Amino acid sequence: MDFTIRAVRPEEYEELGDLTGLTYLNDGLLLYGEDDFYLNVLRDTARRARESEVLVAADAEDGIIGGVTFAPGGTAWADIAVPGEAEFRMLVVAPAARGRGVGEALVRACLDRARALPGCARLVLSTDAKMVSAHRIYERMGFVRTPERDWQPIPEHSLRTYALEL
């Protein structure tokens, strides 16, 4: 690996927030484009870092090339994870860094954190149907679809779910 996975630093909040927001926007994942309320949530790395664990993939040459939010079940940033589970959200990889294993490395870091949590039985996630390349990573790593947990954060937007037993 020619990059490092580590906790985001306060001086990187804006950079990661911009990367996260622009990735969702440019990949067509926000229903209302630049007017989507979720764009502000994606950009607010400082809040996520206060209330959960935010990890980055950092490259000496390119700076922040990816990021993810990790949350134990039942905490503020866990959308679907219940106590005894953990969840990751907002997994992004800079377009120029795709294909280098950044996404998989960030998911593996979340797996390590989930396994270290006492009583954590599985790692779960929600994903948009459009995130096909991410789905391939999840399935290659052993995650399985859990359609019984699929949900809609807003009426027009359905999310698929996956889980990996630890």
C-alpha cells in the first residue's frame, strides 16, 4: 500500500468534507444535487469526528484520497446498526485514487474496529443501488445482502443493506 489509513486530523476536516460531498454529488448519489440537505451532512466532518470515528486514507503526494465514518450500533451515526453491531458510512475514494485498493483498505479498518468492540457480532452498511463498484468490494470481502433491512431515509430514496458476521 502506498497510502496510510488513520484517524482524520482537525486540519483535514474541510478537505475530507469537500471530498465526501463532491464524491456523492459527482457520482449522482444526491437526489436533489447541490440543493440536497444531505450535502451539508456529508461536508460536516468536524461533527462526524466529534460523534463517531472518522478514518482517512492519506497519500504523501496527494493528501486525503479517501474516507469513511465508523459507528458502533446504537450511537448517533449508526443508521441501521443496533447494539451488538457496528456500521460504516460515507465511504469515499477520490476519483484519481480509485483502483488502488483504498476503499477495501478503509473497509478493512472498519472491520478491525468492529472486531475490537466487545460483543460486536457483525458489521453492517447501507448503500445506494448505483454504487455498483462498492457492492463488488463488499461481496468480495464476504458481506451478504440483507434485504429485510433495506430502508428509505426519505420517501424517494431506497437503500440496500449488507452485513458481515464477525
